[in-house]
Amino acid sequence: MTTVPLSTALTGISAANERLRASAANIANLAASNQGRTSVEPTNVDKVPEREINPANGIVEQQSAAYAFVANLKVLQTQLNTTGALLDIKA
């Protein structure tokens, strides 16, 4: 009975972690591409990036993922505390 809420919280933690990782990678790649523009080769001049990354959106995504991570940790903590209290009552 307690495995469903635990697995839900753990899945939420994992998803928030992946969102944070992906957003950080996008921002890091943005910085790397800005450094590469200083030494552009003639063959790369006409290339347009497939998708432009907005740093502000990346930061908002990181904050959102961090809030989701903390919220899922609170759910997990509450579930563990509740399970412990139920075990104490039944013991």
C-alpha cells in the first residue's frame, strides 16, 4: 500500500533531476557556442542553429525543476513519517 506513493515521489524526483540536467546542459551549450563564434570558419558562416536557446527560459526551467524536486522530497518525507507513525501505532 505504501509503495505507490513512494514510487510516485521518487519518479517526480527523478523527473525534476532530468529537467534540471537538461536545462543546465542547454545553457552550457549556449556558452560553448558563443565562444565558438569568435573563430568561425567560412563553411560555418551560413549555418543557422536548429534551435535557439534563451538563457532566461533556461534559468526559469532550472528554478521550476528545483521547486518540483523539493516538493517531491517533501511528499516522500511526509509519506515516510506517516508510515513510521502507523507502524508505531500498530506496534
